Amino acid sequence: MTLIDQLRSSVAGPVLGPDDADFSTEVAAWNTATVHTPEVAVGLTSEEDAAALVRVAAAAGTPVRVLASGHGSAVPVTDGILATTSRLTGVTIDPATRIAHINAGSRWAEVIEAAAEHGLAPVAGASDNVGCIGYTLGGGLGPLSRTYGFSSDWARGFRVVTASGEVVTASATENPDLFWALRGGKGGFGIVTSLDFELVELSTLYGGSVFFDAPQIADALATWVDWTHTLPETATSSVAILRLPPLEFIPEPLRGKTVLSARFAFVGDPAEGERLFQPIRDVGPTIIDAVAEMPAAAIATIHNDPRDPGPGWDRGGLLTDLDAGFVEAFLSAAGPDQQVPFIAIELRHLGGATQRDVPEGSAVGGRSGAYTYFMAGVPDPSLFETVLPPAADALLTPLQPWVSSETTINYAGGLKVPGSYEASWPKETFARLAEVRATYDPNTLFPYGPA
Ligand SMILES: Cc1cc2nc3c(=O)[nH]c(=O)nc-3n(C[C@H](O)[C@H](O)[C@H](O)COP(=O)(O)OP(=O)(O)OC[C@H]3O[C@@H](n4cnc5c(N)ncnc54)[C@H](O)[C@@H]3O)c2cc1C
């Protein structure tokens, strides 16, 4: 029997080869510049499907990879089986324990909506359209990170189909070594079928974003860097220089402009949030001021990340503490007067809870970072291999005194940058992750990392 026939007789969901009509839709990623061409695509409809798929793959020695939303699809899958989780949605909430049971295909928007009914919220990322599992496996930094830490700190248990085809629970009490690895170690451990995730009590925030026009950018950035040194850990913020195209979907006052967006999220008394944010307002006139008391369920409006699929190229990492020298170097490299092929260049303030590990320890990399940097390229795939990598190198060269040697995997630019995979965890963590992979996947059924 061929691999496809074996899978079709073992799995309830669709099993598709490259010649099947729905194949390209099944393997389509949110990042449309990445086109996956596996040997077979399998649409999972249950945990049993995942277990059956793994048993067939293990017997055939065929590698297995997982596609959820495809937000992290930077490198195409060109062999083996691609298991897709989009049919495995569904979130249930236990308000008494504040635990959300999240199935593998769910995106943050689904959890945010279900949690809000109970006055609860997940510690999620900037975009509510990203998949919960892929994001949390990489740690996850969001608009509330300084207050609540990495999202993986809130993971309480995973259900995982390991290479043996067994379904196991990984939690503080069951398979704790696998639990440690899944909280930030990202890939190469198995197919996660669900996640138990602790929610926080949060119905409102003081937050949002303000936009400064090009003449205010230098002042706004310098003020932001100084101001971040004064903030309590109940406040998280970021800035981004956005070079916005003159297109209809961009709100009129921002269309075609180079602007600085300053984002803020404060957990606590809104009057205190307003007082804390005042130094940013004092920089001068804003094009838009949308910082106010807001429902926690509207958290994705703070960053307003694009939701629709499209071609994407990004690179990011971590920075050490910032100072006036950084502001000068950054403005010379990326300020509004420079021609750079990046639609967004973002800095996020870390610290507070991001720098404290959970009591039982976890694999996530990046606790030493004080800020993140992130560059999103002009979304033209003809630039992705040619123009954007050297432009990113050129932009980063003068910033090297502040670039941290450690990064975190969700920011590592899709493993395209040599060395970024290894730099995504402290050395001892990287070595321990390899040991856990060798225990749970001795024959590398779930390849992960640069090829
Ligand atoms: C617009 C945008 C905004 C973002 N914002 C943030 C942010 O604020 N903070 C942050 O930390 N990151 C952010 N990211 C990065 C994002 O967290 C990663 O790209 C993450 O990998 C996306 O996960 P996914 O499941 O949605 O994507 P996918 O590309 O489908 O999955 C990525 C990887 O996750 C693993 N994976 C997914 N599901 C499973 C599963 N069920 N079992 C085993 N492995 C699995 C696989 O290794 C897979 O290759 C953002 C990315 C984009 C494009």
C-alpha cells in the first residue's frame, strides 16, 4: 500500500496528495510567500487522527510537520507529511480554575471571546489571529508581557502525540521534562492536540496607541526610551516606525505617511494609566490618539496587526538596555529621513515578569532581553531573497552595541538567519532541549530547526 492509501485507511480527515484539487488550499499558509509542497497533507479532525497519522508515519519512516495558521511559515515544507490543525478548533473555559482548554487549531481571537464572558483574558500576543499552540510553544510576547510574562508561563498542560504514537499529557506532574520543553522549546516534540492555559482576571485596560507624524518621530523615540526606564511592570509599551502605503485600507490621516506609533497597555486604575502615559502625550501633536480605557477583549487593536494573509518577510531579536546613543544610531539608520525597505520597524519594552522564570522552570529563551526589535519588509516577494536581508544587516550594523546575543524563537526571523536558531535559547537550555527531543523523538520523526 502507498503511504497515501495507508493514511486514508487510518485517518478520518482528508488525506491529500499534490494532484488532489484541494491540496494547495489545505497547505496554504498565512504567509503566502511560503508555498508548502509536502508529499501528503493530512487534515486532522481529532486526537485519534493525529495518533493514527503518527503511527503510519513512524512505520514508514516519513517525517511529520504541523501547520496551524501559517503565521510562522517562513521556510517551505518540501517532503513528508504536513498535518494541518485548522479543523481542530474549540475552546472551553472553567471559570472556577480559570483554565481554558484550547484545541490545536484555535487562534487567540476564539479564546479572547470565550474568556471575556467570564471577565477573564488570556495572556496572548499582539495579533489575535495567530494560532495559540504555535505561538505558545515559542514562548510568546504580547502587549501585556511586562505584567504577566511570556505566554508560555501560563501554559498548565499539553496533550501531545509523541513519536511512539502515544497520546501523553505534559504538565507539572506528568512528563515534566516534556512540559518544560514545550514551554518555549517550540518544535520537534510531537503533535500537540490541545493546551490547558490559565487565564487572568482582566476585563478592562488603559491602553491603545497614538500616532506621531514624521517631524515628531525623533522626540517621541527619545522620550519613549527614557520613559520606559520609569515605568512600573503593570505597564507594557512599544513603538514602531511605520512607512504606510498610500492605499485605501490605511485610515486616511495615516495614508502614505511615515509615522511613529506608540502603544501602551496598563493593568490597574485608568486614572493612573493616564497619568503614566502623559509624558508621551507631552511630546506634541498626534495624528491619532486612541489611548483610553478599553475592554481587554479589544487587545488586538493596540497593535492593529494585519489580519489578511499576504507575503511576509521579517527579522527580529532582542536588545539590551537602551540609551540616548541607541536613539541616535537608530534614527540615523531607520529614521523618517532614511530610505529603508521596511514597512514596520518595532521596539517593544520587556522586563518585569518577562525576566522571571516560572517556579518549576521552562525552556523559553529571551528572559535576559530588555527590549525586542522587529523589522517587517515591504511585502514584495521579489525583494525577500535579494534586497531585504542586506538592508536588514545594514540597519542592524550600527545597533550592534545594543543587540543581545540571545533571542527568542518567535522573533528569530523564521530560522532564515544563520545562527538565529541556536541563539534562541541559552546554551544549557539548547542542550537540554536536544536531550528531551532525543527521549521523545529518537528517530527525528518531527524534524525541527534549520535543515
Ligand atoms: C502578524 C503576526 C503577528 C505576530 N505577533 C507576535 C507576537 O505579538 N508575539 C510573539 O511572540 N509572536 C508573534 N508572532 C510570531 C508567531 O507567534 C509565530 O509565527 C508562531 O509560530 C505562529 O504560530 P501559528 O501556529 O499561528 O503558525 P504556524 O506557522 O502554523 O505554526 C508555526 C509552528 O508552530 C508549530 N506548531 C503549530 N501548531 C502545532 C501543533 N499543534 N503541534 C506541534 N507544533 C505545532 C510548528 O513548529 C509550526 O511550524 C507574530 C507573527 C505574525 C505573522
